[in-house]
Amino acid sequence: MVNKDKNMFSVEFERETDGRWIAEISKLPGVLAYGETKVQAKQKVYALALRVLADKAEHGRIPISVSKLFAYGMASR
């Protein structure tokens, strides 16, 4: 899958010989998940990616693409 938006994360899929699906986000090293179906692999890789991004955010290593997911403003009182 090719994204025109450089700030998006591409998910790559591959099917194993035993029928399982692998989903991987190459821009996030180690973010790879198996599933019995392609949908299940996608759900698992999304969840893992969110955990990895949350850990990076907690440690101040937020990729620019993640910071663009949020808008900032002041709460009115």
C-alpha cells in the first residue's frame, strides 16, 4: 500500500504458507502482528502501533506524523 501523505503509516500485508496473515508498519520498527484473517492482523497491528506511539510520546520522541494528529487550543472559561 502506498500513501500519498508522507505523514501516514502504511500497513503491509503478507500471507504465510500456513494461512496466517502478517501485518507490518515498517516506519515503526517492531510493529508486526499475526492474525488468522487479514482483518484480525490489521486490528492487532493498529493496537500495537498505538501502544508504540504512546510509549514514544511519553518519552518525548513523538514522530512529526503523530503530532499532526492533534489540534491545539485553549479551553474557554
